[in-house]
Amino acid sequence: MSVKTLTVNDRFISAREEETILEAAKDAGIHIPTLCYLEGVSEVGACRLCLVEIAGSNKLQPACVTKVVEGMEVSTNTPRLQQYRRTIVEMLFAEGNHICSVCVANGNCELQDLAIETGMTHVRLEYHFPDRQVDVSHDRFGIDRNRCILCTRCVRVCDEIEGAHTWDMAGRGTNSYVITDLDRPWGTSSTCTSCGKCVNACPTGALFYRGVSVGEMKRDRAKLDFLMTAREKKQWNV
Amino acid sequence: MERLKLATVWLGGCSGCHMSFLDLDEWLIDLSQVADLVYSPFIDVKEYPEGVDVVLVEGAIANEDHLETIKTVRSRSNILVSFGDCAVTGNVTALRNPLGSAEPVLQRCYLEAADIHPQIPTEPGIVPALLNRVQPVHQVVTVDVYLPGCPPSADRIRAVLESLLRGEKPQLAGREFIKFG
């Protein structure tokens, strides 16, 4: 294993050569905002919130899928990045129907947290108010696609940790939506094991336990952590 | 010091933001030492006056009356504060927007859900017609200050009013001040 040295926000840090900029920055205590990223499952670089500037390149790179390189000079919080991040969050709010005041995840939502972090006092774009579907056919869980930001965490956690691959994507662009099995009602799914990992992975209130009301939704991310540690390090830390 | 001319306006919202304003409790007495409330659901003034310094606008633009009112309010006020989530985002008032128009809501409420005498109320000049799409205030007129929250806490309202009283533009940031919901 070789070590790479690089600078992040003018600070010298060292990282293992297989690490991404996001992991290296995290180890060094430098915060980079993320949304589709979820520790323990693969990275997709879809949400673009972790974009960083790299000296010598005009192109912004997603920190979650960009490997560290010797001598790299990374900036994670320039005015340009701050502006882009706020715009990305505003686009997510404008594209769906995110109504914090009546959401199960109010106060426990990563999208809401990012709105605060990026200083979003209002959305400058026009809201789309799309017509999206809710599915509460499952006994224990529900999905409200109005609150879905298409991060695909549920798809990855179901495929990579549970091994069921109940979740998938359908449609294109802003008309994309997550589906269970071949777009059948969740309650009739023959692949879903009712494990609840998708509910714990969801960053917003799109996936929820049935019978939970406004602001009551709490996730148990430790469960995902436990499983990944058990799988990768063969340690069952109860 | 010249007394501040303060107004509050109630459009398409539940009045919860105004209730939160009342939660300012004894600070309202301090406020009354330096400001005059010149128009508000709390006082009996029929017409929105000219020369308002600061106005708090609660609620989204949901009907024709709101649309007309907000234009008058804008033209007669110096600083317009978008007051609460309905004004800032549309919030619960805009829950009907995905249905496409006002018609399905009226049908559901006044015909399908009616126990007796189902009819959609129409009284031109008295009952304002619903707009097909509910809009946040800043989509219709220029907004100077955004004060989110459902409702914004009394502390948030006070922070905004205090900085406006000092002649400064409020710079709201952080969970305590700009969290929606």
C-alpha cells in the first residue's frame, strides 16, 4: 500500500492510494457535503453535491468517485462550489414535492439539512409540482415518490447488502421514478424480504415505516454499518 | 427616532404564522414603543395604507383576491418579508398544485364530500375565485426578506424585526433560522 500526499483547502494531508478524495478528506476531518453517497454501498456520483475543484482542471470532479493523486490540490468550499451546491439543492426542491411541515422526516432529513447548510432561504426556480405516486400496499413500509430525489440509495442497499434487488429505476430524466419488482405494487413483490434496509438508507421521507406521523421518522443507520463490518471484516459487533 | 410603520397581511395560510407573532409575548410591548401596527388581521383597518416600512406577508397566492392584494401591498411597502413556509414555498396551501387546477379540489370538497346541498360556491365580487396554481409570494412580486418556518418561531420573527428596526437587512442562516417545516 502506498501513500499519496495532497492538499485539501491548502492543508497537507496523506491518503492511501486507493482512497477517494471524499474518504481522504473525511479522514482528515474536512467536511464535503454529500447526498447520494452512503457508506457501505457503492458510489454513483449522481447528486453532484460533493463536486470539488482540482487545480489545473476546469472540470469539477465528484469527490466520492475521484481517486487521490500525488500532489493533487483540491478545494472543497470555494464561492463557485457554494453557489453550485445551493442551486443543486434548489433544483431538487423544485423538481419534487418537498413539504417539510407535513413530512415524516421533518427534522431528520438530509435534504432539509443540506438546504440549511447551503443557506437556502427560498427556491429561486419555479416549482414543478409533479404528479407522483404513493404506494402503501406493503404491510410495514410505504413510499411517497413526491419526496424521492432519485439518489438510488434504496436500489443499491437492496441489491448490494440484502441481495434482493427489489428496487430499480424506471423512466428517464425528471420522469424517472423508483420501482419495486417490475413496477408492481410493493405489497405484491415476490423479491422483497421486508428487511427495511431501504427505509434506513433513504435520505428523505420518501421511504417510511407505516404508522409514523409528521416528524417522527427516525432511521437506524447502525444496522447497515453492522452488516458491512460483518461482511468485510468478519466482525460481528453487537 | 421615527416610528416604524409595520403591517402584517394574511393570504393563503392557516394564520399559524400570525399566532407565532403573538408568541412574541411581552416583546410585543417593547415593539409597540418603536413601531405602529398600521394594517393587520389583529386590528380593524379596512384599506392597506401608503408608506408602510415593513410588512410581514403570511400565506401563498391562492386566489384572485390574494393576487390583487399582494400587488397593492408591494406597491405601498418598502420592505416586504415573505413570512412563513406558505409564503416562501407554497407549502400546504400548494399541496393541490399536482392536481393541475382548482377544479378537482372544488369538486372533491363541495360536491363529493358534501353531506347536504352539494354545490360549488360562486358569488362574483364576494367569493374570490381560486387560482389554478398556488404560487409562493416571490413568484408574483419582489420579496426583500425570507423568513421560513411552519410557523417561524417567535425568536426568528424577533431576530428579523430587530435587525430591520436597526435599519439592517436580516442575514438569516443556520438551523435555528432557516429550517423549513
